[in-house]
Amino acid sequence: MTEDGDMAVPADPAVAGWYRFGPAPGSTRGSSVLVGHVDGDTGALGEFAGLYDAGPGDLVEVRRVGAGPVRYRVTARSTVPQDALPPSVFRRGGPPVLTLITCAPPFVPGEGGYQANLVVTAQPLTA
């Protein structure tokens, strides 16, 4: 979290970050939130650039340190203004989901860059 209470996104576009106040990927309840950049200042693609092409039915694999990977199937995607992420994104209870968040157009340099977020939701695959 930033000093303003906003979710912190890793500075390196090649790195995804986990919202540590919610459940971790692989948890049995709640929304596990991962955030990352679509690109960097140099124009190089970021870790979450592939989310632009993600759609329902696509598979996502989360690799975890100290544990095996967890696989999910994308069920939904939406674009919302940066300051309007729905509270359900950060829920700690209920069925488990993976929520992936990255920046989305429009890009307005004079107003801080990207003005929206792409939110991709996925459900865990059963073994």
C-alpha cells in the first residue's frame, strides 16, 4: 500500500505484485489479487501485457515460491476507471478467485498516464 492507501504496483514492469492484505493465490476463499504493468517507460512490454488478449476460457498459471503452481480459468474481464475498482475485487471471503489487474487506455500523459484498469477474473481449476 502507498501512503495514500492505494495499492502499490511493482516499479519493474517484468514483475507482478500480490495484494498482501488479501488471500494468496491458491487460497480456498476470497479474491487473490495480483497487479502488474502492461508496459514500462521505455515501451517494453510488462508482465501483464498478455492480459489484453485474455478472455473467458483462457488458462492462467500462477507460480509460487515454496509451493507448486496454481491454475485458473478466466471467467470475466472488464475495464473500470482507475479510482473505481469494485470492493468485490478485494474480498477476503466467499469462493476463491484470482483477480489480475493492469492499466488500460486511455493513456493521457498530462494526467498521469493510463486512466483505467483492466480487471481479469479467473476461477481455480479442480484437480
